[in-house]
Amino acid sequence: MITLLQIIEYLLIIVWWVIIVQAIMSWLIAFNVINTYNETVRAIWLALKKLTDPLYNPIRRIMPDFGALDLSPLVVLIILYILSDIVIPRLELWWVGAVPL
């Protein structure tokens, strides 16, 4: 069980970095530092969108529309932080019998 929780924690870290990379890339596209006319940039952008849209869409349905400002990545990062720093360590301690759940 501990190994499974550690694998989940590593996956959460990978998802966290994917969201950070997508946010930075969206800023670079918005300020026209890079553009999507480049095939490599477009391929990376579409891959990141396909990875993150399933995480963002449920949050986008709940949150109010702020126009051009999309806060769903921030909400997902907060959820990932709560899972990786609060929930998983408590589950590990509960599994070894150190604390009651």
C-alpha cells in the first residue's frame, strides 16, 4: 500500500509540472514570444491541452466566468497540493498504524 501511495504521489508531481509548463507556454503564446504556427510548438501545445483539459473542465463548469482570466489551473494546483502534502502522508501514517484515520 505504501508503494502505491508513493506512485500516486510521483504521478501528482508529474501532473503539477505539466500544469506549470502549460501555464508558462500559454503566457509565451499570449505575449507572442512563441506562436502556434510552428509545428513543434503546436504539437506540444495540443498535447498539453489534451492532458490538462480533463482536469480543468469540471472546475470550469463550477467556477464563474472571469472572461480571459482562467483560474482553473490554480484550483487544480491547490487540489494537487492538498492531496500530496496532506492526504497521502496521512494515509501512509494510517496504513502503518501510527495514527487513526
